[in-house]
Amino acid sequence: MAFSTDDLKQSLIRRLQLIDRLGSDPELQAIALARSAKDPAWWCNTFCWTYDPRGASVGLPAYLPFDLFPRQEELFQWLDDRVSASQEGLVEKSRDVGWTWVASAFALNKWLFAPGFKTTFGSRKEVYVDSKGDPDSIFGKIRLMIDRMPHWMVPEGFKPSEHDNFMRLLNPVNGNAITGEAGDNMGRGGRSTLYVVDEGAFIEHADKVDAAIVANANARIWASSVNGTGNVFFRKRHSGHIPVFRFHWSDDPRKDAAWAEAKRLELSSTPATWAAEYDIDYAASVEGICIPAKWVESSRKLAKALNREPQGTGRAGLDVGGGRAKSVLVPKFGPVVAMPTFWQTVDNIHVTHSALEAAREIGVIEINYDASGLGNTVTSTLVHANTDGLVVSPINVGIPPTETLMPDGRMATQWFGNLKAQIWWAMRDAFKATHEHVRYLEGYEDGVPHPEDEWILLPDCNELIGQISLVKWFRNEAGKIVIESKKQLAMRGVPSPDYAEALVLNFAQGGSGFHFASI
């Protein structure tokens, strides 16, 4: 999408020059068609248009060239990968990042160039799927793009009166179809190559819809802005079993920190709306979240800006899942968190040896693992394993906190109910410091500079990013801080946060070295 009058001018010149060359040359048209089939992003950047009436206020036309920005191009490829693998996937997104335009363009490209392809779009109401003349509906977007394609690209014999019906678009040349369904009728309309559930977090009777579309299509995409934790979309997102594409507003080059601040102020009467609809915060309306999603997003923002690679020697946390959940190793080198490694197996002996090998390969010299429960297998395996210089430390998170002096002069034993709460609070402080530092760099009054040894820089790992801000803290009967147990999480419908639990083990440092800010 064009981002300024200058970008718009250059895009129009490029497109018009190319279309003029192609207009009277059938051979060049054939080459363009072949490339469009092979390279959907090029096709979109050359022939597709979008609509945004908000541009009128800044002198832009309502109809704009659909020039994909990098994250949108990645989404095109990601969708193609899901189709090629006949695989379910999930898109968690901020509002107004162009998801529906990308999905519509992807479906149209397949309708034109992939014989035998059928895409079905489902949403909670028919009006969101198709409303004649309304470009806000999915079919309205597709029709707009067809209307502005070169005549030689439109399928021969295509007649809107015959082939463009309500929630049904047919290609007379190859027999392809784009269809739509809504509400409880989703998944009832026959087989599809690709089924897209739009705004899946807001669908009523989503379990029934899920069961129906499983029989309808192998490639199924659930896409939505978030709507809390008590729904099928949330459970799918955190199941760990399907690929996730995270599409945050900061991935959109049209949006910057000033835009975000203005939007936050606009929504200041309902801050949970900003958090859920723009910051992809599933726990936006949940009180007592230990590490807010906006702090996690600041960590990612700073990590992307600095683009630092792990250097030197590091520590890693190992959370053992025993097959019911993943076993996860999360390395950390100073402030830089490296990409996690996971194993989905009941064989904890294999996990132990694999974790030792993975740690050595990346320069980790110390592993902290949760020694309680399933961690007992790790302990017994280590008796016979060759740790080869690695310091492997069992951490029992259920024991009392360490004898650490807190900012108010009390000991950590007076603040926290157990070691788990203490190390989660240490990680919380790292995220808080990083967020404050980012706000400082962006020039906000509430920003506070922090030295980099207080930061935490997250990798681009959807599982890790998504889990950190799900866990709550509260006070026990003695008034001490405790962290939500896995059993309590399960009662809220939240699965085991194995990636987050592995990361937090990096903050277990024995009897000293904890640094805490006040609550």
C-alpha cells in the first residue's frame, strides 16, 4: 500500500508504464500471467488495488495501488506454505494491518492461476463476508480488485451476472471458486482447498465450527484480533501444535510510535481495547498479569532495532514437559535471549542428553532446570551423563525465597511466597526496565533510561512472546507475592507456559544477584 504522495506517484508510474507495455503485446501478457501465477506478491504489487477513504483527509485518493509492505509479503508466503503442507495455521493480528486485503488477494490469485482451487471464507455474520457494493466485506474487496485488473487478466467468458453471485465467485475457465459462509453454517458448504475463518476469536459456537471445517479442508486458517482467553482461538494459539503468524501494528511501516500514542489516547477511556485489538494482549481484561504484553512488545521492539546476536557464554533454562507439554530450552546471553529449542517426547532421558548437546553447540556454560516433578528424571540422568564442563543446576521453585534484601529494606522471604515468585519478579523487572528504556528512547515523559544489563531482548519466537504475558500474580493469605500455578492456569483455560517457564529459570541465581524494583 502506498504510504505517501511520493510513494503513490512512483507506484502509479511503475504500474502504468508496465501495463501500457503489456496492453498490446499478447506474448508479454502471457509472460506476465506466468509470472503472476509463480510470484503472487509481484502480481499483487503490479495489478491489485485497495480502498481506503481515510486518505482523502491528507490528499490521497480512496483507491490506492496495493503495494505490499515486507510483513504482508511474508504473510503471502506463509499462507502459500500452509496450503502446500495441507496444514492448519493461525494469524493473530492487530487491527488495520491489511490482513483481510492480503487474504482476499491471495484467494483471488489462486482463483485465477491455480486450477482446481477453492477458497472458502467464513465469518460470524454474512455482512462481513459479502455485502454488494461494500468494500469492507471480503467479497467487496475481491470484486474491487477484479474490476481494476487488466481486461486480458480477467478469465475469458467471465460475466458478473452469471459468475458473481452472493458469497460465490466462479472462474469459467478453470472451474475455481471462492465461496462464503457465516455463523453456524460455516463448514457446511462442501469441500475446499483452503478455509479461512475471519475474526475467529469472536465466533459463537466455535467448537462446532472447528469440527465442521476440519472435514471441509485440510488447509485451514484462523485469523483474528484477540478476544481474551476463554475461546477456541486462544486455545489453538497456545496449543503449540499449529504454526502461528503474528502480525503486530509495529510491523506496519505506516504506523510509528507517534501513531500508537495518539491511538492510545483516543482509546484512553477503554485501555483494554488498545491492548487487545492493537497490542495482541490476550490478557488485556485480566487483572493481576505479572508481565504486561506492552512490556513484552517493547522487548521485541528494542531487540529488532538493535539486531544483536548472542555473544560470549550464556546460561539456559530447561523446562521438562514429559510429552504432555513440550520440553523447552531457552538460552540467554546477557540481555539477549536466543531462539528456544524444544522436544515433544515422553523420553526425558533423551531430552536431557539433547539439551546438553544443544547447550554446548551455542556456547551455554550453565543450565538451570526445574528439579521438581518431571525434573527428577533429569537429575537421575545427570548422574551418569557427561556434562563436559557444563554447570547444571537443579532449581526447586517451591522452596522459600533467597535471603535477598529488597528495596524497602525487607528480605525477599517477606515479599515472596516461594522461589518461583522471586524469579518471576526478577524477570518482570527486566521487562519493566526494558519498557521504560524504550519509552525513554521514544521521548515520552514516563520513560526512564536503564543500563543494558537490566534489559531483556526477546527473539522472534511466537510461543515465547505469547506465553510471557499470560501468567498472573497475587498475594497469598500471608500477604506474600505468589505466581499462578499450572493448575490455576488450566482452570482459566491457559495451557502450560513451557517456553516462559524455561526463560524464567535463567533468573534463578542462587543466594545472591537478584535485583528488584518496587511493585
